[in-house]
Amino acid sequence: MDYKLVCLLLGCASTVPIAQPTLAEGGPFPSEFFHAAFARAKTALEEHLPYRLEATLDIAEGRQPFGSVDPLSPLEPVAFMRRSEGKIYLSPAKFEKFCASRLKTARAAEDLAFVLLLHELLHVYQDKVLRTRNARLDPRQLRFFCEGHAVAFAESLARAHRVSEEILAAVRGSVAPRFRGQLEHDRNLLRQHYSYELSARFVRRLGLKVDHFGKLLETKISYPAILGCDLKRLVPSGAAAKQLKVFAKARPDLKLRPVVEIDYFDLCLLLCPPAFDDFALCEGFRGGALTSSTFADGSSADVFLLHFSGGRQQDFVTRLGEYAALCRGEKRTVAGEGAGGRIRHEGYPGRGQSCHIQMAGSLAILVLADDGQASAFVQTCFSSLVMENKP
């Protein structure tokens, strides 16, 4: 598993232009500059550990050892720690571009490199802990712990070494994700926001020390806890998954795929990334389930059954409508179909697709259907699920 950089170039590298260098002095940074920053960061971290770290720095001059960019991000990594090799790789060219886009003077680059390498060295420490423990965590949770710990303690150690808040802000970049109505792009932004910013907030609230990563791995997490919601308001329920399974069993002719339960992060990631930070929706979400089917003409449909409390299903549908309009680049338009209050969003989540929504008590039934035979499937879902609705 590769632990990649928290310090990312501003915006998507393929679409956001890098500012022209405005550094007062310096040119290409020599390798000695990075090795000095590496030694400084290593010493600073080892002051808080019971042992010395076995880590080396590889300066990638004129070559690209990075392989592919982090699949969770459309942004370019400046440095990363590759666990299989025990090395930290850093690209001087990308570091120089990063400085040019964020800093006013080359002198500040020393502190920026210090913070960046602190982050990667914290991953080296984490790797050592993970090798001695039998931590069975899913990849999303492990990434959450690793990046949150690295972000939080790289900043705290940097402050202890008198790195200015201006430099930390330059490393951090924009805190709030800027969703732009491009679903895959916005999904990546949500993954990054969750893995770096929200994870760091969570780690800070625990009040652990830098060498307590092992204790962090034992911490139970939930999305409401991560967002700071009122846990007393949560009433988890498996009703959505149960009802969707009943529907699938009753209609074997539809050849529905096995029902999968989805949590709040899955819900927002798949349908409406900007809604994840909505405390009220997170507190009101009781559970969800998903199935799908493919038809003879190649069209397909995804069926979501979402269970909310306190009328939050309507709030989620409203947020989804706003996001669907953003994706289409137009004002929200809702097409009602009959007295049942059915809603249809054309062209969402993509061309040749539509999102169909039907309320049923505390449930929201959503069907994402391609044009073609999948469209006729929508009425079948709504008729059956509304009739069987027993929240």
C-alpha cells in the first residue's frame, strides 16, 4: 500500500494552470536542500519516538518513479512513501511548481519542505507500527487513520518548531472542497476531504500523542462521530436492506444482483457528494441498500432504497435535485409524474440516464436508469416497493 502526499498541487493538474514562479531567489532546488529538510524533519519526529526511524530520501531528478497518480485524487503528488521500498520519493520539479503557486519567497520553501517531509516520515512510523500489529481494517478506514494522523501531527510538530501559520496554510490549501457538478471529479474531492481534512479533525479531537498511532487503530469510528453529529439522535435500521431483499426475491424474473447495504458515505459518494457535510441528513439517515440489473438491450438500472427519520428523506431529495441541476449546468427542473409525487431528473448522473425518485413514508426510492428497456423497469420498482413499504 502506498501512502501518498497530503501536500497536493492546487486544483486539477490537467485544467488548473500553475502560477508563474515569483520566488525572490533560488532556481531549481539542489538535492542538498531536500536532504537538509529531510534530516531536520527526521530529527524533529524522532524526539517523540522511542526509536530511530529507518528511512531514506530519493530525489527523483529527471525521472518519474511515481507510477500512476493516486487513484483517489485527480491531483499530482509532490512526494510519497513507498512501503515496499522503505523510501520517500520527492520530485524537485513538482516541488518547485508547488512553491511557485503558494509561496512569495524561496526562504519559506525550507519550512514547506520540512512540513511535507514530516508528513511522509509519519507514514514511515505508521508502517513500522502496522508491521507489528494485526490490524484488520478496511482500506477506507486505514487510509482515514493514516492520513489523519500524518496531517494532524505534521502540523503540530511544525508549530513546535516555529513554522508559521502562513506556511501551514500554504501546505494545507483549501479546506472546503469546491464541488463543480462533475460527478467523478466531485467524488474524488469528497474522498480527499474525508481522508485528509475530516480525518485530521477527528484525530485532533482524540487528544492522542504522536506515538499513539497504535491506540488510534483501536478507535471505533462512525461517520456521524467524524462529522461531530449528536450520536443520541441516531437510530440505525436495516429496514431498507430487508425490504429490497424481499423485492428481489419476489421478482426473480428481473435478475437483480445481490442487495448491498450502503452507509452514509456510500450514499453521498454515489449520488450527491456535496451532501456529506450535512449534519442533519447524517443524523437522520437510518440505512440504505442498493441493487441493480442489466437488460437485453444493454441498458441498466440501479435501485436505491434509503431510510430516513424526521422527514430527512425530503431534505436529501432536495439536495440531490440541486446537485443534479449543477451537473447539468442549469437551474433545477423537476418533472412530476402523477399524484404520487414522483420526481425525474433527466440527464443525471449522465447523458442517456435519468434519476427517478418516489417517496414512500420514511423511505426514498431512487432508480438511476439508462434510456431503453431499463426505463420500463422504473414503474415496476415503484409499484412493488411502495406497496410493500413497511418502515
